[in-house]
Amino acid sequence: MFSKRSDHDPRKNRISLALAAQPPELDLTESNPTRTELPYQPQQLLAAFDNPALQRYEPDPHGALCAREAVARQLSRGALSVSAEQITLASGTSEAYAYLFKLLCDPGDEVLVPEPSYPLFSDLSRLEHVRTRSYPLHYDGEWHIGLGELAASITQSTRAILIVNPNNPTGSYLKRDELRELERYGLPLISDEVFSEYVLRDDPNRISTARQSAGACVFTLGGLSKLVGLPQWKLAWIYAHGPADWLEQARERLALIADTYLSVATPTQHALPKLLELGAEVREAIHVRLRRNLAALTRAVAGEPAVSLLDVEGGFYATLRLPRIQSEEEWVLELLQQDSVYVQPGFFFDFREEAYVVLSLLTPEAQFDAGVARMLQRIAAKLSGRRG
């Protein structure tokens, strides 16, 4: 009766069951900006919707021009000029992926996705009858794309290479030499850049956006969710960049796809210019929080030599390598059940090895410090007991 693409295992895993039985006092995984004590200005945000244009429905497949022009101004703040004509709006980046999979892939085609990375790619692709094939990110003190493995993963069915810049959760940006290598394959690049504003350390070798590509066909994704901390108002964008003839065809086909759904609410589109303006304060507060918590975590981990903080270049997350005296699942369950602290296991993000846990740097400061302290105390006690 039901489609195979909607198949899933409804059983809850051990961590989900433990969370339901015992909600944590200290949740170090919270990445929803609206639940992290940020300085929103509710009255000003609501005033952005005080616009007579909201009363009219005048749909444009690519999105209202005023909204696309606001996105273009936002993206043009750097050295690269951006045209509103190359922007298509969607209700969120998940829908933007769905549009692009429809645009680029027939059923059974493949896209290459990074590993470790965002855990929803397999679900997003399966719902579009698209298969994912992973390429690894390697760590040697810094993160690097496994270019050899990526090249070996390309088949006649490969239709695009997906990049997350910076990656979630590793926080690693695409480097200039990696972009040049990716350009060689002649495949469209889909670059998810929702965290790109949140740089946590400088590196002259990184790229800020895949729009810096000189010759590749590129789609970059962004949205309100991370840029201004407003996931609830559901607006994202696709920016198409590439040779003129390809770009014209991509725009025409995206218009057909988007016109079939017309999913972005008119009020949010017309409020977007003001929302982007007001979002600067929240974005700065997010940046301050991320930098502060990363510095605090760095100091805390320095006192426990058995725990390593992996390099973080940007984004919302930090990854810790824990002692391999037990599995990630056992670490997470023990912290939850014994210390009421919740961290995410690396396998949620398809880490290939054990034992890693992922923390959200967006967690409110006092909660973050208390949770990290309890976690490190638990690890130290566990190691001391084994030595004893």
C-alpha cells in the first residue's frame, strides 16, 4: 500500500529511549537558535510583517523580486557580486535539496555526499529516488577531503557532488586546492553554506563560498535558519552560478519545479529585507557565543589529556575524541543516565571510527560549562577506576 521510499525503521534506539525516560538537565546538543537565549527583538521582528504587499498574492516561481534582491545584497557583501536573477527561493534548505535533486537526477542516479556530515542526506535523497554515495573527510590535525576516494566513487550514474561549507559537524571549510580538484570532474557542485558566516579561526587557504569557482556549475544554499537565527519563518535560497548557457537552462528548469509547489509564504518573502537587516544583532550574538564556548571548551579539555578536541574552523559544533575504553553509545548513555548530560554520538553523523561525541557551541554559556565539567569529571573517574 505504501511506497518503498517512505520505508523506515520505527523502533527507537537506546539513546532515544533513555532520553524519553530521563530528559537531561544539561543538553549540550541544542542547536535551535530560538531555544538558546539569544537577543531577539520580538516587536521589531513582527513589525517587519507590517506591509500592505502581504495582502496580495502575486506568485513568482523563483520568489518575489524584493526578497531575491535582499538576498543578493546580503550575499554581495564580500568581493563577489551576486545577481537576484540567479536566485530561487525555497521554504527551507531541505526543500532546496529536493528541488536540486529533481533538477539534476533521474530515479536511481547518485550524488556524492561527505562523511561524516549532516545525517539527513540519505532521507532527503531517498524521498527523491536518488542514491547517495559517500566520500570521506580525513583528519590529521585538520580536516581534508579524501580526494582519491571521491574520484573513485564517481560512476556513470553520478550527477552531483555535495559539499557542506563549513561541514556539519566537523566545522571544516572547503580549501582552494580542493575546489580546483572538484572542478576537474565536470559535475555540478551543491554547496550548503548555511553556516558560512560563522568563522571561528582564520585560514587563507579556505574558500568562503563555492561561488568563487571559476568554471564549475555551482548551486549554493543559504537561509534564515542559521543566518539570522529564524528557522520558524521558513525561507531559504538557491544561488545558481556557472556558464551562461547552462545557467539559462538551470533557471528555466528550476522555475518549472518551483512553480509546481510555490511553497514560500508571501509574508515571509516581503518581510525578508527587514528580517535580514534585524538579523545582524542576533548573528553577532551567535558568533560571540560560538567563539566563547569554543575557547571555554579548549581550556577545559586541556586539563584532560585523554580527551581531544578536533580542529574547528566554523559552524555551530565541536567534536571530541573520547577514550576508546567503551563505545560512543555507552559513553552517551552513561553521561545521560549518571550525570544528566546529553551529547550526540559520532555515529549520528556517520563517523567511521569510535569514539567521538559532538557538542553544540550554541548552548547557553552556563549550561555549556556545567555540562562540559560533568562530562570531563565522568571521563576522569572512569579512567581512574580502570587504572585502580
